[in-house]
Amino acid sequence: MARKKITLAFIKNKTNRNASFRKRRKGLIKKVEEISTLCDVEACAIIFSPYDEKTEIWPSPEGALDVLIRYGAVSGIHHRPPKEMDQVSFTLHRLKKNHVKLDRLLMENKRNDLDCFMYRCMAGTNSLHDLDERERAEMCRLINQRIRDVYSKIENLMMAGVGGVAAVAPPPPVALHPTPPPVALLPPPPAVEEGNMESYMMSQVLTPIEPESTGFPWDIEALPYPHLFMGTGSGTHR
């Protein structure tokens, strides 16, 4: 009489499941003992049972430990390849990646804030004086990077043959503390004899001041109150 085919499925009945476990556990231990004796191989069996507090170990805890140590030495289980991780190394790896991502996002947020601040400065709603020394240095780097991006785009358009794009020389980089233009020194007044001092002072007062002879390196017309520096207009010196 042929044996009935066994369906490999979870046994829902707890009593039947426990009985099947005890019977098959004995059969498994017997098979391991047979292959170890008949074929002269080292083998062990460790069975954790939800029904018994004691763990089933064959042939003995010491014999099973010897087999596991030899297995670890042969298979390199203690020298895992870099891609194989345990739970701790996997968690540390994920933490490291998240820290790198967080730093990148913080840097992007900082650049976006500086972008917005730069546009507000261009609109006149903010001033660079609102920034500290470190933030002003970052703003200078950002402006220089934007300038490089613009000229790089122009070069790419020229190489692509886009019409109407002329070569433009890049400007000098923005400095954190721009150097003011040199101030031209006024020529020393001519020597005047003591007796002619009064007539010399009167001639200086009556002589109109010409823009060309001011000696200033900037455009007088661009000043807020040019009449204070020029001899024309409603604010002529008297």
C-alpha cells in the first residue's frame, strides 16, 4: 500500500502540530546521526522548540560548537565581504548616509536663503550690513558663482552657434571689502606775500569753481547735493 502524499502546509491544530513536531524531531536527529556515522562526516543539529524550554542539540553542545567553529573558519563567516552587513553595521551605514543627506539639504537651504537675500538687496528691501562677517563672505562666494554661471552659459551658447551672442569678458570677482577709488590730492596753494593776503583771499572767493578743477575722482553731478561742490545752480557759493 502506497504512503499517502503529505501536503506541506502549516498544521493549524496545535495538538496535531505538537505531535508532528516531536515525531519529526526524532527522525531528524536520527538522520543526522546516520549520515555522520555512515559517511564519516562532521555534523550537528540544533533545534529550538516552542513547546520545550530546553534546546535540542546533537551530538552535544561541545561537539556542535566545534562543528560551528570549523564552519565559520571555512566559510569566512567572521570575514564578511563589505556588502554583507549585520543589523548594527547596516544601521550605522544608514545613519551615515542620512547625515550626509542632511548636510547637503542644510547647505542647499542656506544657499536658497542667500539667493533670496541677494534678490531683496537688489530690490532695496535689505542691505548687506544686515549680515555678519561670515555671511558676507558666503554672499560674495555666491555672487561670484552666479557670475561664473552666467558667463559659462554665454560660452555654451556661443559654442552652440546661437546667433546674437557676442563674446563678453568676465568681470573681476566681487571682493568682501571693495577697495575705494584713489583720491586725488589738491595742488598746494601758491605762496602769497603777507601784504597781498587780503587781495588773494578776495580773488579766491570771487573766482567760480569749475567742475574740471575740483580735483575729485568722482562725478560731481552724481552726488546728492552737487550745488555744494559746484559754482552753478541755486546753491552757488557766496
